[in-house]
Amino acid sequence: MKKALGTILKYVIFLGLGIWIVYHMLSALSEKQRDDLLSAIQNIRLGLLIPIFIAGFLSHIFRALRWRLLLEPLKIHPSLVNTAFAVFIGYLANLVLPRAGEVAKCTVLARYEKVPAHKMVGTIVAERAFDLLCLVLIAVVAFTIEAHVISSYVADLTQSLSDKIMRHTVVLMCILAGLVVLVIATILVYRRHKETKVGHFMREMSHGIVSIIHMKKRWAFMAYTFLIWAMYTSQIYLGFLCLHDTQHLSLTVALVVLVYGAVGMIITPGGIGAYTLLVAEILTAYNINEVSAQAFGWVAWAAQTGILIVLGVCSLLLINVYNRKRHVEIAMDRK
């Protein structure tokens, strides 16, 4: 009960932060700027929203294909359709409650494929860890290529970095100490409860984490990963083309925006407020005026959120229909 209340409280706090960011951004604009913002959004090239939707759809399909590869070493072979439905529903759940999507993905796939959900938890952890590594690599590459543009921007942000480091050293040491204690506690709990349900859960989770190492189709996994991030980047680049003031921006700028947007998605539920704020902030380093930068941020956030809502809702409506038909076909084949 306390855990549930804590989760709800954190959600309310971060949702409130997102709403406050939206209010702060809009209230900081003059009345004319707000009119210009609305006009810029209304005048986007609507035809480009179709390829943006397609790129978003494909990114989730590639993610479903990659997840199936992670499940193979665990002897779980779900259909692509159910896996895709689970991915879509998971993203929809994340919009409602952060990190609920991971549970939803496993629960949905377990229900319709008749496989144990706990065995798949480790693969979700492995996915998240690998995606974080990819995001860091993309950030390094993008910031290196675009260093000539964003160096002054970064310099302004880090002007008093040394003072900040000194102030936060104690906090950093506490976090590291906490991580060490957590690792030790996990090991002790596993040793003590090795033969219980808790131990079994931890063992299955570890199997999922190392599933990448034992995967036979490593190159396919890497290819799907590349395609996932390529689709994400394509969405941003196509978004540039939607607005007159951002259409000249390059693919490498899209990578920079992708990194900032990903951080925004982590900060608040569904990235509300934070995504637009961070994206608009970095675009000003490329001499995009504040109104156009915010317009792009809102369009990009709305497009990505809209894709998740449409695909998630459709999946909820279709998954039962698909599986009823599938079970009928399987029964007929057995006769």
C-alpha cells in the first residue's frame, strides 16, 4: 500500500512539474508571441505528418522484432503481431504511469502467448540498458560533430561547473554508496532466498539480462537497434521540414535534438513540458527564434505522443479480436 502511494505521489509531483513547465513557457511569451506560436503550429506542412507517423510505427515494429530476439534464448517464441501489440500497449501505459509500460508489455504478452511474465522481465532490463548505451553513444557522436555550434551554448551552461561539482560531490558520493549497498543487499537476499519465489524471480531476471550474450542472432539484434534509432532520428528530421524556420537544419542537428528530447521524456510523464522546453532550448543555439523553437517542440512532442496513443488504443481494441481468430485457426488445424 505504501509503495503504491509512493508511486502515485511521485507521478503527481512530476506531472505537476510538467504542467508548471508548460505554464511557465507560455506565460513567458508576449501575447504577440503566443499568436505567432499558434500560427506557426497551424501552418505546418501536414503532408509530412504521414511519413512521421510511418517512421514512428516502424520504430515500434523494429523494437518488437528485437524483443523477440531477446526472448529466443529463454525459449519464448511469441508471434510478431502479439509482440507488437504488447509494445504499443506498453508505451500507452507509460503515458499514463511512468515505467508501468514494462509491466504491461510482459503481462500482455504473457496472457496471450501463455508464457511466464517473470521470465521476460530481465529482457526489458537488458533492452533499457542497451538503449541507454546507444543514447550515450549518439550523444557523443552528435555533440562532437556539432561542437562548433553548441560549444558556446555549453560553455554558458557550464560557466560555474567547478562550483557546482564541489557543491554536489557529497550527493554524488551518497548515490554511489547507495548503489554499492543495493548491490550487496541484492546478493545477500539472493543467497538467503535462493530456493524461494524471490530467488527464482531474481534468477530468471538475470537470465534475461545475459540473454544478449547467448543470442545467436547478434547481428540481427544490432541491425534492429540501428533501425530503431534511425526511425527516431527520421521523425525529428521530418519534423524540421514541417516548419519553415527549421527546414534548413541538418540530420546531425536532429541527433542533438533527439538526445535532448529523450532526456525530456525521462523527466516528466510522457515528456509533457520538459520535452518541449529542452528541445526549444537547444534549437536556440542554432539561431532559431524562441517562438519557432517552441513551435517545433510542441509539434514534435504532439506527433510522437499522438502516435503512441493511436497505436496503443488500436492495440487494446484489436488484440482480443486477433487472438480469438488465431485460436480458432489453431483449433481447426488440429482437427
